[in-house]
Amino acid sequence: MEKRIIVKGKLIKYRINKSLWAKNMRISVSCDAGVVLTLPRSISEKIAEEFLLQKIGWVLKKIRYFKDFEKIKYSKKDYLKNKETARKMIEEKILSFNKIYDFRFKRIAIRNQKTRWGSCSKDGNLNFNYKIIHLPEELQNYIIIHELCHLEEFNHSKKFWKLVERFFPDYKRARRNLRKIIL
């Protein structure tokens, strides 16, 4: 359900997303300037709103940034137009990164997914969201390395993150930045 708050004379619309997996409160601003508060189920909406007010300077800055940023219209037409460009970019990066890892995989699929940037199947198939081409190169690299590492460690254990860190030392920052982007 959409909520509204007026701050500094500006109407801010936001959604609250209560999550079983969230350990902390988090605010994200999407490229359409939508604000989402993600919080653990145990946190009240009143506390969430207070948190939003504490971070309002950052939220307003992000909203201004995205208002200036032309929103990409994701559609089937955009997918068909960019699918092969995404495939070429991803395949080139995988070949480059995999010179170090030398992981074996079966195939690469480019999909139009609503909730995932990438995935890896137990069969060794790598799947990537075509929208990856709209991301900064650092985040593209992080997603591809993340999925390559799942070929060795099919989980998110400490061993998996050490493997990611070996090739992408600043993965924590990239991961935080990627979480702020809503598909």
C-alpha cells in the first residue's frame, strides 16, 4: 500500500515492504523515483517512518537524481532490441573472468526477469537478466562474477563469498549498490 508524507514542502510517496529475511531497515529509491522501505516484520510502521525522516536528505537527493535521469522503459520491445547486445557483453566478460576461474558451464541464457539479475542452475547453466546492460560496468562485473562463483559453490557460504572476493575485492559495496536498484 502506498503511503505519503510531506517533507520540506514536497510530497514523498513510499511503500513499506515487510520481509522475513530483512535484519535491518533499508531504504531504496528506484529509477522511477519510487521509495521503498524494507524492514523486518518486528519493526512498526511508525518506527519505519521515523527512520525515513532521519534519512530524508539522502532520499530527496536520490529522487532529484532519478528525476533528472531518463527512465528506461522496460518492455518486450526493449528486451528483443537488447537481448543479443546483452548476450555478447556477458559472453565476453565471462570468457575474460573465466580465464582466472576456469569454471565449467553448459550454456548462457538471457532472460527478461522481474526479480533477478542472474542465476545459476545446478546443471551449470548461467542465466542473466538482459537489463544488466543498463547497469554501470562495476555492477555488471559483480553480477557475472557472482554467478560464475556459484558454479564452484552453489550457496552463499563464507567459502562462496571468499571466492567472489578473490576476483572482486570490493564486492560488498557493489552488492549494496545493486540492492538499491529495483528491477
